[in-house]
Amino acid sequence: MNNAVPTSWAAALAGLLLAIAGIAGGFGGLVAALVLGVVGWLIGAQVEGRVDVLGALGRRGRG
């Protein structure tokens, strides 16, 4: 059984939260929410194996 949240619902929730951040924190709050959202997405995608963040940053193995 797949209990994952549909992408459309997750996007709608993200949009509502960004709207609240923009209203409560002004432009600075909106930018902070966007930056933290991107960081969270990158961490989640790295854990799931969908992206290689360390590889994209140019980190190379030693040896």
C-alpha cells in the first residue's frame, strides 16, 4: 500500500506555507522560507538517492 502524499497536495501545502511566511515575515521571511525549503528538498533527495548533492558540489574522493 502506497501512503505517499501526492505531489499536487505537497505543492499546495508548500505554497500555503510560503504565503504565510511572506505575510508574517515580509520579503525576508519569504526568502528564508524558500531557501530552507530548497535545502530540505536537497537533503531529502540525497537520502532517497534521486540526486548526488556532494557530486554536484565537486567533492572528489581522496586517493
